Amino acid sequence: MAKPRVLATHRLFEAARQILQESCDVEYWERPERPPREEMLERVKDKEGLICLLTEKVDDELLRAGPKLRMAANIAVGFDNIDVAACTKRGVVAANTPGVLDETTADFAWTLLMAVARRLVEGDALARSGNWKGWDLDQLVGTDVWGKTLGIVGFGRIGKAMARRASGFQLKVIYTDAVRATPEAEKELRAEFREMNALLAESDFISLHTPLLPETRGLFNEEKFGRMKRTAFLINTSRGPVVDEAALAAALESGKIAGAALDVFEKEPAIHPGLKRPNVVLAPHIASASLETRTKMACMAAENLVALLQGRRPVNVLNPEVLKG
């Protein structure tokens, strides 16, 4: 009996390939550049499964090109690249990889926060330049993190993981979310709920952990930056379009806020030129990029797909209604 045919838009880690090879006939995209759209539409024609990255758009056009598709397994917790409604309409299961990257992403968000507060990237550049003249009293003075106020926008798994890290620095933690956390979670994490405007006014650091949804696109705009402290910093490891980059660049230029640390961007890999400033730390979308975590993500996507193809229920399904009956 022929194995179901699968397209993987990346070569994947060996552990994930091992999961797939027993049950599937997998065609891997092996080139370093991302697959062109035309190539995706051609290669998906005879496939029952798709394992993709957030760089690949799974929309109605692609689903029409792959009439045999049964699942699109995204190697990411975010799924703004997948039209879930279109998948549901065509009976295609959409899946993601939540949970396994929470702690690693929170680690990196904390890394960005510390780096921008203490001007680490500027210091590294100076130390490498050959122009460092030695210790000086006011050289690259930054801002303390200890004892300040951290505002968390989006209090899901990653937001809560960020709150846990703040306790070691005795930060006051405030958060905002469409759904308020339970009293037990607030007590455990020593976190206080705030409406958005109050959070903006109180926070010394604001860390974004909200998904990209129609209501969060451009959430941080000129009006929001105008409500922040002039001494405050913005950290974004969620999705780039949550922040209006032009408005952020203007806020930095005018001194409305003190700085920013960004791992994600509106139109990746392009970055607004106004963000390439000394008081902005830039990272190339690597918040979950530890070997352990990225391997777990790829394996989870592979396990989701194999489960469906073998007639079992996948764990992480974005449109469970497709599986009913």
C-alpha cells in the first residue's frame, strides 16, 4: 500500500524526519531560500499533508491547488499565515505547535529586555571597535531593571512565563488581556490586571505576547506610544504587525519612549530604516531558536500529521470541527 505523500517546506531536523519516514512519503524543500509561491502551488498538487513554516501562506489558492490535502501542520504557535476558515471550508485540518516554545520565547524576551535596558549591543560594538579607551563614570549608562514595573500585553502561556521571570528581579508585574487571569494565577504570579491605558502609563518595560488578530494588527500605534513613559522600553517577541513600525520609529526619533527591542517585524525580512538606531536592539525572529525547542516544534508538527494520516486525533488542532463525525 502506497504511503501518503507529504510536502515539507523545510528539510527539518533528523528527529522529525524519523517520525515521518515510517508513515509518509515525504518530499522536502532542501534549498536555503524559502519556496517560491509558484513552486508551492505546483508541489502541493498530489500531497495529502503539508508541513510548513510561518513564511508559507496557506490560503484558498493553495488549498485549491492541493485538492488531496488533509492537513496543514504549521511549525509555529502563531498561525496568521494560515487561513483557518478556508481550511475548514475545504475539510483540511490546520494544526500548530503550542506549549513547547513558551519558556524559550520568554527567555529571549527577557534577554531583549536586559540587553536594551543595559545597552549591551552598543557596549559590544564599542568593545569590538578598537575605540574603547577604558572605564569611565558615565560611559554607556543604561537603566536599572531591578525593582521597576513590567507591563505584559497578552497574558497567555508566554506572558505568564515572562511574569515568572520578573519575580527574580522584584519587578512589579501588571498585565492586560482580553480575558482576565484567574485570581489564583494572579496571586501565584504576583500580577495585577490593568486596562491598556493604565498599563501604558505605569510600565517601565512593556513586553508584547499577543497573537496577531484583526483587532491586534497595528495595536501599538502613535496613540499608544504617546501614552507610554518617556523612559519606557517596548519589547516585542509576538508578531511584527502588532506594532506600527513607522509610528514606533517616530516615537523613538522624538523621544516619546526610551528604546525598543524587537525580534519580529511588520514585513519580514524588511525592517523600517528608522528602527536601526542605537537605542533599538534588533534580532532576526529567533525567540524560539534553541536547538531543543525548534526540534520539539518540528517533531510536534510531524506527530500531528502522522496522527491524522493514521486515523488518530491530532493533539493541536485549530479547527476541530473538521474532525467531528
